Amino acid sequence: MKPVRPELEVVTQGSDERCRQIAADIDEVGQLVPILLYEGAVIDGRTRDKAIEKYCKPGIVPIYEEYDGDLPAYRLAYSLNLRRDLTKSQRAMLVLESWDEYKADARKRMVSGVPLGTGAQGSRATEDAAEDAGVSDRTMHDAVVVKEQGSKRLQRQVRDGKVSAKAAAKEVRNRKAEPKEKPDYGKCPCCAKTKWTEDETGVFCAKCHHPHGEPTGGPDDDSVKTQMQLTVKTIEALMRAFDDLHLVLPRTTEHKASIASCKELLKTAKGWR
């Protein structure tokens, strides 16, 4: 027996009973269809190869033929070996085991100037996968939605034939369209405010920057420095506003007192520890 291409690992092999049936046919009429090789390994006909090796009469030698076309191995494997007793949704999900390869080949053709496809569902990759699975572009598009956005559980249900690709894709889209409720983080233990901000590092109080879930404690040095700078800038802006005001109105004793008060505030803000 020849080695088998790894692309066939996702495709179910024929049972021993099927091997015996094929062996009986070959014993009676001979091997009518050659076993196809891709770079020396079986890409189509592995059940025939096994039947001849294990169940045929002695002296029968398998006939091999090397593939000389242009299709990559993964596409050839799907187009020749997908069982037609699978549903369209199952075939679509099975082909998408090589979805990264389909997209990579489509990008290569785009770079070389070959159009990416004209189908209503989009990319050349989707059209190629649909062609190999023997399904419509619409079915493959739904399967892609499940593959890229659906849960592992949902993908498995489609592969097992329990849910159609159309129904699964609809579930994914409906879930995506549902408005997400903003979590209620409660009050900050430091400043009692209820507004929180969130970034890639975590959730923090929008007022004092206290990390959510952390026990009450003194603010960190960065938060203190940031707040002090903000306070100083606010006071300086207020002083400039008073100066601008006296340009259009006569300076009064109140103006002088207000500037003095601002200077005291500024001194307090800069010296606060």
C-alpha cells in the first residue's frame, strides 16, 4: 500500500465491509479505476488500495496514476473524496477545515491580478470552497460565518448534521445583534463614584483610577501625579480668565483678591502630599 496524503485525515475512510465489497468487484472484473497519487501518496482511492492489499486474491497488483493537474492537494482531496451521503452543511463545514489555505490561495491570486470572484457572497475563497464541497455560495457563506464567529459547540453540531449551516449562521448573527448590557461595577470603595472606565489592562474608577475589585487603599503615584497636574492646569486657566476679563472691564479690588485666592489654591495644589 502507498502512503496516504495528510489532507485525507479529515475525510472518513470506507469501512472493512466496503473494502470487502470493492475487493470482490476487483476480483471479478479487475481494477477499472486507477488509484490517484499526488506526489507519490494516495489522494483518491485509499479504500481500493486497502481492499487490494487485504482482501483481493493473491497476484492482483494495484494500478496507480500520478495526478498531473493544477489543483492544490487539499482541494483535490475534498473534490474527490467527500461522501455524498453527507448533508450540504456537513460538506461545507468539512471543507472549511482548510479555510486558511483557501484564503491564502485567494490572496495569492489577488496579488497576481486574478479577480477574486464575482459571486454575491463575496470572496474567491468562498466560491472555491463551495465548488469543492458541491454546495451553493450561500450555504458556504453561512458555513464561513459559523466557522469564524460561531462557538466550537455550534461548529460541531453542524459537522455532525444536527444543525444546518443556515440555522447556525442565523443564531450567530442574532446573538451578535443583541445589545450588550453594560456591567454594573457598583461604587468605587475609594471615592464612592459609580462611573468606571475599561481598557486592555482592566477596569478602573473614572474619578480616582482605583482598580475595580481591589481593596481600599491609597491611590497609586501615577494617579496622584495626573490629578495634581489637572488641578494645577485648571487653576492656571482660571487665573488667565480673570486677566482676560480685566482687559474688557476696569480692574477692581475684587480682581486682585480673586488672583490672590487663585495663587493660594495653586500653592496648595502643588504642595499637597
